[in-house]
Amino acid sequence: MERPASTSSRASLRERYQTDRSGEILPTPCAGRCSSFIVVAPCRVIRADGTMVADGDRSVGTQHIGRSTVRDHTVVVGFGTKGRSATRAVCAAGLRKDRIVVVDPSAKTVEAATAEGYTGVVGDGTRTDVLRRAEVHRAGRVIIATQRDDTAVLVALTARQLNAEATIVAAVREEENAPLLKQSGADEVITGAGAAGRLLGLSVLSPSAGLVMEDLIQQGSGLDLIERPVTKAEAGRSPRETADLVVSVVRGHRVLDYDDPAVGVLEPTDRVIAIVRAPEPEPPRPGVTLS
């Protein structure tokens, strides 16, 4: 169970970072980095040279595995309640489990992640060497779901330093820390307390609407909210003429409502955000641990 950060730790969060002349956030020396540990989980391990060691035996029975396949993948830092929910959501949206690398300091947690079919790295996600083992520099997406907001800031700083192109999404407990996460390199920041409060308010005013919204949030069951490219058959038609229930159109860097006059008809390069029926989930397969 995740424990909320204390009031004193939240108040001192900004004091743990300094800014350079351009306004970029930098961690103060030893801020959150002075102590770390790496534990090797008792499960399949991929060495840096691309060899896999069999369970319970690190000296014999190695098999070569190419690491070139670990590219444009998704790295999830933190595999608590938020991290598990995030990985299940992206898998329900169609991402394969072998394209997800979980980073967590707990060997038992990583072992649980590999049992679900993900690849695991045991270590502190604020450390450059740990994120390199997770191939963050080659990743397409990074999800930061740590227990503490200050840890999330350090992970975002390190991940962005390693990869300037990846999409980084982070979760924070306190809304006041969201701007700090964005300055640290996160593209999107989700405030847990704020999102829960909005759902509570919606549910108390309209329980039925609250149920539908909760269903949309829980990817993989009932109705799902997805983003997909426009098909050839849909190009030249209005959003309401598609097979799915389109709610928004992504055109370039703009997100337009389905009834926005600027949409007109769908273009071949557009993407649509639509509500669809969730597909049947795939059975779990064992994963591996990177070392």
C-alpha cells in the first residue's frame, strides 16, 4: 500500500531543487540520490551482453537474446497501485506486455511484474545507470508512478536527460507539484487527488454518469476510450459517419471536438479519439528481469 508523503516533506519539495539561469530545474547535490540499492530478483535475468541466465543458476545454461528488440518500448517507473493500473491500461489499449519494462526498487515487486508478463529492472529509478538498463534512452514512452512527488521529479529529470524525444507522463499526489514535474521534463502530469475529487463530484451529482466515467477509465472492460488513425474509408467523411463513437479529432498539434466547425471532414493524417467496446484480454505470460 502506498503511503502519502508527510506535510513537511511536501513543504520542502521545492527546497530540494535549484534552477539554472534559463529556469531549468536541477537537483541539488545528493537530493534523493545519496542512498540507493540494487537487488537481483531470483528470476530470469538478461545481462548487458544479451545473455539470459536460467532460474536459480547464474553460472550455466545461458542463452543469447538480442537486445535490439528493446526499442520504442514503454518504461514504467514504480509498480505500486498506480503503476499496475497504468500498465494494465496500456495493455488493454493494445500494447504488448513484452514491450513494457517495469522499474522498481523492490525485488519482490519486480518478480510480481515478471510473473504478469512484463520485463523487470530492480533498482532506483532516479539513477541514470538503472534507467539505462531499462533502455530509457531508446524508449518511446515513460510512465512515472512513484510513491513520492519528489522522487517523481528526479525520475523525470533523469529520464528527460537520457531521452529528449520520449513522451513522459507522471503522476503526483499534490496539485501544487504538477508545474514542477512539467518543468522537470514531463509532457503530461496527472494529479491523483484532483482526478479522484472530480470523479467523486460527478458521481454524487449523477451516479449513472459516474459509473460510465469509471468504466471509461478502467481500460480493458466495458467501454474504452482510444486514440487511433483515420482509415482510408473514413477520410472525407464527418466524425459522426465513422463506425466508432468519435468524441475528438487530433489534427496536427490541435485536439478538436467532434462538432468543431474547424474539423469539417476527416483528413487522412488525422487521428480520432473514440469510445469503443473493449476487446477480450489476453492470458498472462511470464516475463524477464534485466540486470
